[in-house]
Amino acid sequence: MRLTVLRQFAKGLLHLDARLGGEIDRALESTKWYLWHAKVMAALDAFADVSTRIYNFEDSYPKFAALKRTVEEFEGYISENASMVQNYGQLWREGKLISTAFIESLVNSLLGKRFTKKQQMQWTHAGAHLLLQTRCKTINRELATTFHRWYPDFATNESSEATTPEMAAAA
């Protein structure tokens, strides 16, 4: 989404200088491709061209302050989250799911219901954040590990002996 916003800025720059605006647009497209394939350092290198070239528009582009802020925020965002960038190209070639739309829909519906005043119980922002952390750990199958770290004596299905026929069959 952040790249989409930057591409919109690039369209505005194209009207001021077709050559420089086109170079920025191509650098943004390269950045997107590198990120899609989890090549974060190459993406940051390609994005450095954007960071440098926008200053050619400092005096002529009316929305330069917003553009500069967006570029700086995006560069910081990618740098800080480099370790979490997925190789979507590989996942797509393997036929794996690459969309998070169903998760986003679930989160929106959960939060939408609990933040409305029509409900008897409302959540605080802190409570909603904790719920989302728990949900993410559940989806990533990290919840049991986290529980064991917090409560070493807590028994879960993964840590206890199979006690029912169903559990024994599953093992």
C-alpha cells in the first residue's frame, strides 16, 4: 500500500518532468519487484534512487513535503522490517497462499464488533492489541511455545502424554 501511495506521487512528478518522473517510477517498480522476491538490500538500493531524485522537485512540486515524509517513512519501514519480508514470488510459484485478505477481514470484523457502542462489552486499544498478538501466535503455531516459556508446568497436547484414544491415534 505504501508503494501505491508513492506511485501516485510519481504520477504527479511525471507532469513536471517526464524524464525524471519516469526514472522515479521505474525505481519504484524495481523496489516493488525486489521486495516481492525478498531481496531487501537490492530494494533499498533501488529505493535510494527515489530518495535522491525527489530533491530535483523540491521547488517545483507543491506536495514535496508530503512526498519527502512518505519516502523517509517507507525507507525506515523497510529497514526496520527487513527480517520479516516474505519471498512472495517463491510462495506463488509453489502454489501457496500469499493473500492475507481473509485474516484482515477476520480482524476487521472482530474489532468492528467490539469497538462499537452497541455492544455490552467494549475493548480498549490495549486489549485489542493483546487479542491480535494472541491470534497471530495461534495462526503461526507459536502460542503453545510462548505458554511453555511463561508457565513451564502448564500441560498442552503437544507436551503431555496422549491420554485419549483420539490423541493416541493422532500421535
